[in-house]
Amino acid sequence: MSVKTGDKVRFLNATGGGTVTRIIDKNLVGVEDKDGFEIPVLMRECVVIESSESKNKPAGKPTPAPTLSKDTTPAPATGEKVEVVETPSGEKLNVALAFLPDELKSLQNTSFDCYLVNDSNYFLFVNYMNKIDKQWKSRYTGEIEPNMKIFVDEIVKEQLNDLEQVCIQFIAYKQEKPFDLKNPVSADIRIEVVKFYKLHSFKENDYFDEDALIFPLVRNDVPEKSLHVDAEEIEKAIREKQLSERPQRMPIYQKKEPAPVIEVDLHASELLDSLSGLGNAEILNYQMEKFREVLQENQFKKGQKIIFIHGKGEGILRKNIIDELKSKYKNYHYQDASFREYGYGATMVTIK
């Protein structure tokens, strides 16, 4: 889907989104975020969640959003050609099924998102099925690109359904280049989800920032045997979710070491070559502009810690920083920086 001015978009590989304000060139668009900042973003990194055309349609009966129902198969996420970046370890198939709770602290009531993870340099053509009586019915059929993960299903507690047993079948191949032949895979998994309601079942992993329940299907080209989540029989459920609310494909990122803490000295003498002719209001305005500039530069660096050194003084600069964090950056966490290092003269902000 092409991106147009006025479209509401979500960023594919970063947190956030906004409204497209202009088309910069054939590859870049300007996106205005919730704080009113315009950000240049690659067009291919934008997922349209509300088109400008739909906003201008006359009122009437709403068109239902596409869902993954029992009688339908979703269309591929996109028809565009995606550049494949191969990794040295990706020549062996490593494929997994992953479950993430929507609310980790409320496992008794939350739903669980199901993803297929393709940690290899191969395209996978996948058929994801569940068993009804003695037969199988496809719930998702499609292609997963190399080194990607794709949302395929959601399991919820409220509705019981025939999800006692699922099967994932796939073939692996490469496009427009030679490759080593891989055997077709058929993994039969019995899901008895008592384990889903135990906090310790969800662990840190290489594929998601959140804790997840991971079931390997293939490890280093070797298929796993039939998997049993647990022996105890409990509720099993499934319901469909609007696919437009979730990205269909996302690159896999290996977890990185925490970024070093950024230290920004907001003392006027550090920011300006000369204070001659400047009043207190002008100096404060310059300090606040520097504060906003640093936050904007780091807005997509989740977990980044920034220490703003404002000094103790009369507390005017600190008060302005705190007021702006409360009003314009409500999702950021802030606290006094280390008293041992900075006394009462610094505030630490964590990007969320």
C-alpha cells in the first residue's frame, strides 16, 4: 500500500507513529508525531493504519476490518520486494513458535499473541492449522521472509474452541539464487495451556523485547519431535483479531548491550560562547531548546538513559524540565540522578 499525505501510520521497526504531513521524495515521508514534531521516515518503514481516503468518506455503514476467521485466509502482508539481509548462521534452519501475553502481570485474564519466527536466510511457505475432530483446518497460509517474525493468531481465555492440537508445515527456499535443499517440515503441537498461566514460563529470549514462551520447531536443520506444553488438560481457546491492528512482519533483532548513559550539561556557560547581552529568559529558552533537541534525537532509543545537568541554583531550569516532561513526554520516566555524582543538580530521563 502506498503512503499518502494525511495517512495515519505506525512505524514498522520502531515504536511510535503519526500522520503523514508531506512526501519528501520517492523514499522518504515526513510524519508528525503526537508531540507535533515532524520526523523523516523511510516510506517502506511505515504501515498505514488509517488512510486519508477513509477519513473523507461520507458517513454510512462501516466496512468491517479484515479478520482471520475460520473460513478465510489472510492475504500476504505486502507484495513489495524486500531486500534480504543474510547472516552467517542463517544457512541452517531455526524456526520457532512463540507466545507473548498481552498483560504479563495478569496471566489469569490476558490473551496470548502467537508468532512464527523464521531465524534463517530462507523464505518459508507456511501452513498453520488446528485440528477439528479428526481433520485439519488451515488458520494461516503464507510466506515468511528470511530473519523475520509474523503474527498469526491469538489465544484468549474467554472462548473455548478446537485448539487442542495445532500443526505447522512449511517448505524452505531462496529466491533468485541457488540454495541447499531443505526437507519439508511438519510439526504437530498439542497445546494444553496450563503453562500459559505460570509467570516463570515466560522467559527472556533472542527474538522479542518482552518475555515469551518459545517452542522450537527446527533447530539447526533438525526438526523437533512432537511438543507437549503440559500434561494437564485445561481450557483451550482461540478468537480472531483484526490483522490491521498488528504488523504482519517484523525483523528479528538480537538483544544488544544497554546503550551508554548520555550526559548533557545545560549550564549556560557550557552551551553558549558568550552570555553578553542575554537576559535570563533568553538563556532559559536556549537551555530548554537544547533539552528538547536531545530528547528528539533519542526518541526511538528505547531504554536510553539521559542525564541533564541543570545545577541547583534557584531551581527554575529544573522546574521547567519537570513541567515539560509531565506535559509533553508523559511516557518517559524521570528521576533525580545519582546524588553522589551530581548532588541535587541533575535529572535522569529514561526513554520508554
